[in-house]
Amino acid sequence: MRTLFLLIGLCVTGIALAQSQAPGTGNPYEARVPVTDQSAGTRDAALREALATIVNRVGGDGAATQAGSLIAQAPQLVQRYGYDKDETGATVLVAAFDPRTVDSRVKGLGLPVWGVYAAEVEDIQLMIRGVSDRSSYLKVMALLRGLPSVRRVDVISAKADGLALSVRSEGGASRLNGALLTSGTLTQDYSTGTSELVYRVLATAP
């Protein structure tokens, strides 16, 4: 019964994941931010949030925390913006920034630039163990969904406490592996005696 419950949870959450990642994935310098209204103050705050998302995508996790001066200039740097609806009917601001401007400003702060256009894109097979219930599954999927390099996550199979995934990621397996091992959620699992991308959910994961 527990396995059946997990599979049901996978199907429902997988649909939600696909919907949440679908908009804007074609342009890594574009971001979508939920807004409560279209006032100037709300717009400018959303533009800063959008630019922070893009800076993290370009410079890696946490880059935006070191780019406060750049983020503050988002209303002046935005190339174009508009409003759209998400799948629930809520309003979102859609903002795009010039790639060369963002890259040069990020480099100017002494931060790395991954080069999202030039980065190699791979379909990477992962096995994650310790996924014993829906809560741990959601934790793993939230981690993957939050990585700026990840474009798509597909569930291949779920059996006992093992979750087999196919992850489409910019920068290849080495970048994805580094991000997963520094997340505080997963650790490498060598119990099978292989160096392949096999992980286990940490019991103390947040």
C-alpha cells in the first residue's frame, strides 16, 4: 500500500512539476514572478526578484546574495516585461534581461558565469534511495526543481525506497553532482559498489 501511495504522489506531483517548469524555459534570461497587482511598487519588487532568479541561474546557487547592487538596478536594466496568467489563473510578471548586460555585470562583481547558452545539456540518470514516503519525495523534487541548471525532471520508476530519475541539466553530470552534494539533502550512496550517480536522502535533511 505504501508503494502504491508513493506512486500516486509521484504522478500528481510530476504533473505539477512539468507545469511549473514549462513557462520561460526557452530563455534563461527570462523569469516569471507571481504578483498580487500591477502597481509600480509591486512591479519593481518583482523585477528585482526576477533578476535575482536569473543571476542564480547564470552564476550558480547563491550568486544573487552577492549581487545586491546589481539586483537593485533591475527596474533600470530590464529589457522587456509584461503580465501573464499561470495555470491557476494567478497573475505573473514576465521579465527578460539582456544576456550580455547580465553576464558582464555578474563578471564585474567577481562572480563566475556559467554561460547558460554554451553549457552542455545532458539527460542524466539518477538513483535516489531513502525515498520512503511522499514527504521525502517532495523534498527531493523541490531540491531538483530549485537548481538553476535543471531544465526537466522525469520519474522513470519508483520501487521500495528507490527513485530512478532522468534529469535534463545544463553543465552536465559533474555540475549537477556538485550541486546535489552541497545541498544538505543528499549524500553519495556507495552501497552498491559503484561510482555512478546514486544518492541517499539524509535523515537530517531540512
